[in-house]
Amino acid sequence: MSRRQLCGDLNGVRALVADGLAPLEEMPEDFWVTSALVRVRGLDGMLVAAAGGLSAWSRTLISSALVFPLLWAVAWAAGAVGLGAVWVIVLTVLALAVAMPALLWVTGRLSRTVDSRRMGPAPAAGEAGKEDVVEVLLRARVRLVSAALRQVGSRRWDAGHLTRLVHTDRVVSRIADADLLLCQAIDFLEIHAAEQRRGMVA
């Protein structure tokens, strides 16, 4: 599936989530509603992150361009003060270890910026009523799962391969995280509705 089609699918899910979020925020708060609300609010960021970010090659090139001058300077300075080859290597490796968190932060920040530009602003809420929140979120989940399966490809839907992709493919991993949030939100709202019905019967 092309990146444009993936972003279109994910933006469709984002629109449905926005439709469900607006009435959910107006519901009387209790433990289950609040728990569902926290998860639905976190969905948009997760869906934006599922846009794919920077490719592995892009991350590698950016990291190399940033770290090479640093490592070269450390090696040059170590050699200039008369340290042996072993110490030059040790100091260079230590410099790389110290620089890694900063490199990961920079590439992560760039990746999030790319995702945000690729996906665009969060969609506005629609007209779903309070009684439709679960139904809207269920439709969002159906669309999200369809996007995941299209991303994987129709010949690779066996459970073993999907499980591996959840751990190795950034897009599938983020979609799986978003799906988990959706499922939890739906479960919490269904528990809330069941408790409301029991209270009305009692």
C-alpha cells in the first residue's frame, strides 16, 4: 500500500475518533468514562505516529551525518594528546555511546515532524450523539484493522507473520497500539453502559 493511501486510511480513522471524542467529553464522568476518555484522547497521536515517520535509511543517514564530525573530533583530539590507538578507539566508542540518546531524540523528533506534516491537522468532530459513541469507535476499529491488513498485504495474513510484524514494522506496531487503545475504550464504555442499565433496573 502506498504511503498516501495509508495516510488516507488513517485520517479516516482519525475523523471517526474525533466524532466519538466530542460526545464522550460531554458524558458525566465516572471511572469507566474517564478511563475511556484517556484512551481516546491518546489515539490521535498514535495514529499520526503510524504514518511511518522516517525510513530506516533516512535515520541512518541523518545519524551518520550528525555523529561523524563528533567521532572524528574525539579521535583527532585523543591522537593529538598522544594517546595510543587502543585509547583512541575506547574514547571514540564512549563518545558514540554518550551521543546515542541525543541522536535517538533528534531522529525521533524529525520523524514526528514528518508524520505531522504527512497526516495534517486533527480532524474536527462530527455530529455523533452520546448513544453513538461505542458504535462510532467500533467503526473506527474496523477501518483501522482494514488499514493494517492492507499495509501487511493480502498474502501475509497468517498469525505468525502478523505477530512478527507487530514487533518489527513501525507502522503495524503503532496501528496495533492504537487498536489496543480503541478496544480498551470500547470495553470501558460498554461496562459503563451496563452499570447504567443495572442502576435503572434497580
